[in-house]
Amino acid sequence: MKMWYCPTLSPTINMKNKLFLILVVLFTQPVFSQDILDGDKVWYSTYLNYKLNKKIYFDDYLLLSFNGLQHSFSFFQNDFNINYALSKKATLYAGYSYAMYNWIPEYKTAYSQNISAVSTIGFNKAEVGGKYDISIGKNFKIDQDLAAQFYFPQLEKYQFRFEYSIKLSYKERKTSFRFTPFVQGVIFYYQNGIPVHYYKDDGSLGDYKSPNGFHRYRAKFGLSFRPIKSFKSMGIVLYYNIQKEFNISGFGNDLNIKTPLGNITNTQNIIYPFNNYNVFGIQLNFFL
């Protein structure tokens, strides 16, 4: 469940404005959409939170990703979640996500789904998770999120993914902007990817298995604020996100696997190369 919320926003807004904002969020999005290309990204997103009652609320996260300054299309993603508050601190949620990725030739050998008319392929995700928040005094807050995710069709590196995130934020209360800087760390565990051949030190074939294990982290640094004093239910988030994949040595479940040198070409291939990129992002939040 990937969103950055603005904790300074008030949920008070009349029904007419609620309907207007829902229409804006749902109908101004592009009509497009597994590893993405390395390098810099620019992400534009919206987050809509609708409170049904004291216990239940819905949220929808829409993300459009572009590659670098040239702004070529990368992928589109829509996450919808149903949340149930166990208490003021603890929440359970379940959700569904659909994403459309720009087709690249590397997908051909791994995925069998049809390519759309706009050269994209689709992926689905079901997710369950829980959140637990801790307030430290009047200004500091720690948000934690633990999620289990199931992807279909199966992705190359994983079919199941487990995610844990922790975020520390500081809420400024002296101005109407309610500036809230934050830092967030996320770690991912991969499970049940498409099996791959591993090689022994002498170049002979070793195990044939999925690269299960901890293989990805993200570090996010950002600032949320309320741009319009009279419109307390809208917020903006600016952030910078670093994603890196990695191996933990000694477990025999690596990514970025180098094949033995070819006898004729004297070259190596890399299987499941690391997927590393940086993101400059802006997000518009609505709390209804």
C-alpha cells in the first residue's frame, strides 16, 4: 500500500465538494498503464481517502511514472484499499492493485499476457496488511506498515512479496501550512519467483530455484504541507525516493546472477539484474 499521507489535514468537507473531488481524481487520470528501466524517474500521484464511519475508510492511490527528464511513459498504477481501524493506533486493510507497464523486449520471454493497443502489459496485485502508529509528544510520529502481497501473473523475481515500512515525521503547528518533513525506510522480501539456474564456482550448473529472500530497500525523504488555508482537506507531498536491490551473501538465492564466460564470445550474461532507480515525486492528497 504505497502512499504518503499528510497528517495535518482535516476530514471536514461538505458533500458537494466531496463529489467534485472524487470526479476530479477519477477522471483526470491518463488512460494507460516488471522491473522498470533503471535511472531517474518522475512520479505524479493522487491519494484519495474517504471516511465511511469511525471504523471504516476507503483509499485510492493513482500513480503515473515517467522515465527521467525526457518524460517517456514508464507505468501507471491504481491501488484501492478497504481499511478497518482497530483503535486509534492500529488499522487492518485489504486491497487490489492494477498496473500497466510500458512494453519492453525483455518482457517477451517471461510474460505471456497480450500487449495492448498502446504497447503496455497489465499486472494485478492482491494485498493484506496492518498499520500501527506511535505519537512521540505533540510533534513527532512513527508510522509502521506490514503487508503481504500476491502478484498475478507471476513476476520474474517473485510472486509473493512481503513489505515492511517505517516512517518518522515531524509536524509543524505554528503556521497554516502545517509543514511535515518525513523520512521513510522500506524493505522487501521476495518469494516464489520464476526459478533460475545458479552456477558453481567452477562454472558448472548448481541449484535450480527461485531467488527467495530480502532483495530490495527504499529510502524516502519528503515534505507534506497544506497549500490552501481555507481548504484543509487537500495537501501536497514532495519527495525523493531511492530504490536499490541487493543480495545477502551466503544464502545461495542471489539476484544479478552472472553466467559463466562463453567459450567463443568470452562474454557473460546477467540473469535477474538489479533494478535500481531514483524518483522525484509530487503527490496531491484529498481527505473526504
